[in-house]
Amino acid sequence: MPSFRTAQVTEILSERPGLQRLRVRMGDDSESRAYAVTQLTGTCAVGDQLVLNTTAVELGLGTGGWHVVHWNLEREEFVEPGPEHIMKLRYTSLQFDAGTDELGHPEIDLPLGGVPVAVCSVHSQVATVAAAFADAAPGRRLVYVMTDGASLPIALSDLVVAMRDKGLVHSTVTAGHAFGGDKEAVTVASALGLAVHVLGADAVVVGMGPGVVGTGTRLGTTGIEVAPILDTVVALGGTPVLCVRASSGDHRDRHRGVSHHTRTVLALTGAEPWIAHVPEEAADLSGVRVAEVADGPTAAELFDRLDLQVTTMGRTVHEDPLFFAACTAAGRLLAQRTLDPSERHDPSERHDPSGPDDPPGAPADTP
């Protein structure tokens, strides 16, 4: 069950579009920290009385000690109309009309024309893939599709801000119940169409935001979404690239070497994705196509050059070199598979001109 507590804002620690980080004084006079997703609650000011969701911190989960602003008691109402009828966070008290960008772009139903799509299972892989891709394919346009497998607001990701600031990704699409990207999509499939046909992606990287959920069981992890995403890439005419999760620094046996997450995904997908050969990885993976990649800077060298700070489960590139080597190799492979526009398959041959199943104004399902 959730825990909600009141607190007062004592300091604005930082703010950027979509997010404020705050220092707060709790009811027992202790100091704590909270963040506000301003798209849902509006902004806060010093002295404001807030209602905080404190559940994750009290359970010791991976929020880094941050409570979440649920409501600002200084407001009697908060109204910020969205663009259309498409709701995200549906049937919760925070549901809002985020809209969707599919409706104005029928071309998203076109095949992907061979565009390569790298699929990641944890958020830290995305930034490392993007850094290696930018180094190996300068000037090529990479679009990030964020799924709803973890954090829902993209504004929460410091890595996304850093990738945008450093020119590693051109733009973003948030899919499913994730929100706040440059484009909003109802599904990962339509997000891929937006990335390629609307945002002009030369390559796409797909992965959840910060906060992967795992139970230690084979199937009980949000990282399992990689399998259907790979299948979707193939079905839509893209080139699937799997960013292998591997580790030399994780204390858990199931993640040492090639992670059980990667092995489970490969057992569930029929996509036969491309993976980059990394000598330290296990050589017994089945259901993949292995490619050699050109030599290039290591992840540590890329991070130093870009002044980029990336960790995985709190471990740096020096504490888990295999994890970052696998991601860097995947980024270089993504670059190698990127086609010149003249080489792309003609998507119009398979275009289905039929319209959306549910036009604007269609009645919503009820629970």
C-alpha cells in the first residue's frame, strides 16, 4: 500500500523542463529530498506545503532517497490541457491527456526499410550505445525510443539530458505509458515508425528509462520486453541489434558473464538479432547472428572525451568493464548496420493505407 506524507519545500535544488528537485522538511522536522514531475503537478516554490509519496524510500528501493511530489497543497486546482484524447497513466488518479503523434502521421505504418534498431534491457546501456554510435557514425541521426518498462517520465533521466546536450541523440519518443519525449506514442511499434519516418532516424536505440524491475526469477523482470521488441523490429522491416547484457563486476551469479536476462530473451524471440562479438563474452549463445566490429575507443575513453558519467547498478566503467565493452560494441555494430538513405528498402511497397482502428472520439474502454 502507498504511503503519503506532508512536507514543506525549503530549497529548490535544481530544475529543468519537466522536473524539479527539492529539499524538504518532513513533519518530524527531518530533512529529505523530493522531486516533482511538473507535467503532472506543476512547479513548486520555497515554502509550499506538499503531499509526498514516500513509499519507495521507506521500502529502501532504488530511488536514491527521493520522495515524489503527489500534490502541492498551495494549489486549489491544476489544469493543463493536452493535445488530444489519448490518455497515459490510464485509470489512475494521475491519468492525463498526453496525446499521441501517430494521428497526424499515417506514414508511420510504412515498413522501416532496413533501418537498424538496437534494443537494450537497462537504461545505462542506452547512453553507452549512443556514445559509441556517435563516435563511429558522426553526423548520423540516432533517435531514442523510451519504453514504459521502468521510469515513466523521461524528464527523470539525467542521462537523456546529457545525451541531448552532447549531441548523442537527435530526439526522443516515449512509448506506452512513458511520457515527456519529443514525440508521444501509444506503442513501441508506432514509436519506431515515428522515429524513422517523422524524426528521420538513421538508427534507433530502444530501451526503458532508469529503474529496471527484477525479481531474480527467469521471467519476472521488465527486461523481458526486449524479446517482443526484437520481434516487432523484424516484423516492421528493421534490422534488429541486441545489446547483450554482460558483467564482470556484478556480485550476482545470474548476471556474471552473459546475463540470464539476455539468455532468456534469446529463448523467447524468433528475431535472430545481430550481436557484436566481444571476446570476453560467452560464445555459446544461440539464435543470434554474430558480427565483428571495427576497433574504436573504449567506453572509458568515450566517457572521458565526452565528460559523461555513466554507471550501471552503481558500478563505473572501471568496476564493470565487460558490461560497458558489450554496450560499446553494440553501438559500433549499430553504426556499421546504418544504411545510406539510397540503400534503404522502399517502404511504400508494403504500405497499408487503412486508417487507425480507433479514430478520435471513439469511446474508451472501461475497466
